[in-house]
Amino acid sequence: MIEVFIDGASAGDPGPSGAGIVIKGSGIFESFSYPLGTMSNHEAEFHALVYGLKVCIDKGYRIVSFKTDSQIVEKAAETRYVKNRQFAGLLSEAEQLMDQLDLFFIKWIPSKQNPADRYAKDGIRMN
């Protein structure tokens, strides 16, 4: 099983934002940083989920366990529902990607345990 750590970050809310992804498993360690432009921190977290799913699909990772320090993203992905309609489009995109995987798990972790944080901050600097 592949472990995928995701994080979104913003310098301001809204502000310049970035997404970070770290993939670990079976001798694999990959990291990615993405500049996202200006958006809220929560929106950046949802973008990190979408980017992480796209990377997994592109690389052929079919059984994945995602870890996020965003409770809103974890709950939305788990229940496939989001209260704030601002994130509905991103959740819908994520759902379509999740459905392409054989197994998808997501779990909340404390931010101190999320190695994707530094790559999300790198994404902010890339703007």
C-alpha cells in the first residue's frame, strides 16, 4: 500500500498558496510542490487532495492511504459531502479520481506528523 501525505498552505487567508504531496511505500519516496495562486487555506487543502489523487493515478498507484492534517478534507472525502458549497466542485473532482482507484483510505493526522507541510510551503514560494 502506498502512503500519500497531502497538505495545503496559504500565506494569508486568502493569500499566495501551495500544495505539497509526499508519497512513501515499498522503496518509494517522492515529493511534489505546486503553486496554487491566491486562495484560502481550506481551498488549498482540497487542491492538495486533488493533486495527490492525480499523481497516484498517473503513476499507477491503485491502493492508497492518504494522510492529511485538514479535518475538513478528511471528513469531506470520507463522507463525500461538504457543507461549504465553495468546495463542492473540488470535492466532486476528487470523488471522480477516488473512484478510479481500487482502494482509497484517508485519515487525519496532526500537522507535526505531516511531511507534506514543507512542500506546501515550497509551493507558496513558487507563486
